[in-house]
Amino acid sequence: QVQFVESGGGLVQPGGSLRLSCAASGSISSIYAMGWYRQAPGTQRELVARIISGGSTTYADSVKGRFTISRGNARNTVDLQMNSLKPEDTAVYYCNADKVQGRYWGQGTQVTVSS
């Protein structure tokens, strides 16, 4: 099993910034990718950004140029810097880790962008 500690969500005004952090622990030896997904009410969970073990990154078109995913200082930690936030970025953000054995999810952290 993989456990997650997610932090950094909250309420921010449009145009503001937030930084999400996620630390994975437990059975982490074979994690090959980590990322952030989000889900707004009434919608499906969608990819926000993902980073694989070699360092390559993938972003949703809606966040390109505004969000940056990076590895944290400790192994199997990942950060998401979110700038120029928009109301449509409001969602629950979930940390994710991919292993050959399957996908693992954090419990989620709420991000609300509102004036």
C-alpha cells in the first residue's frame, strides 16, 4: 500500500497562487510516476500534471503555462505550483502515484478560487 500526505489547498482570489505538496510513503519502491488530478462537482476526475521517474512532465492544456509540477527534496514527493488561478480551477485535487501493480490516490485537498 501507498500512503499520502497532501497539503497546500485553500481559498485564493482569482489571479492568485497556491502550492500543493504531496509525500508518498509505504510501498514506494516501484513508483514510476506521480501526479496531480482534480475533480470538480459533477465532473470526472482529470489529469492536471504528471511527472515520470525520468523527469518528463505532462500537463492538461488548461493549465499549461500556469502550473508547474516538480519533485520535492525528498524521494517520492511532488509539488504543484499553481499561478494565475482561475475560478474554473476550483476542485478537489488528488495526489496520485503509479506503480506496475496499480494506481494509488491520496484523499484530496480542496482548492477554491473565488473573490
